[in-house]
Amino acid sequence: MTNQHRRKVPEVDLIGAAWHKSSHSSGNGACVEIAFVDGIVALRDSKDISRRAMLFYPDEWDAFVRGVADGDFAQS
């Protein structure tokens, strides 16, 4: 799905969001964090939390997670 076909995700207030790192994180600081706020999934870079988070609808996030599990993004 290209950005031009994505539904516009409303802005949400991320102040006080409960951010979570993956249990598969390597611990070297190079990871992402997610938060669930007002029915939206927020994704941010844990090394630079000052940057704007990416926002997704739950169905988009679920499709991404399924793709990762299925190896759709594996490097050859």
C-alpha cells in the first residue's frame, strides 16, 4: 500500500503514552517502540523520540505484523 492510498490517520495526543519495546529488541538502542492510543497504533524511533511518531490504524498495523511474521520483508 503506497502512501497515496493510505487512509489519513487522525493526530492523537501522545503525551503520557505507554511506549513498549519489542521483546526481540537487541538492547543496543537501535529499536522502535509502539504505543496504543485512542484506537491508533503509534510507532517511534527509540533513539530519537523527538521525531514525530508514525501513526497507523489497527488493521494496517496487523497487516504489517503479519507480513513480518510471514517473511515478506526479509532481505535476500
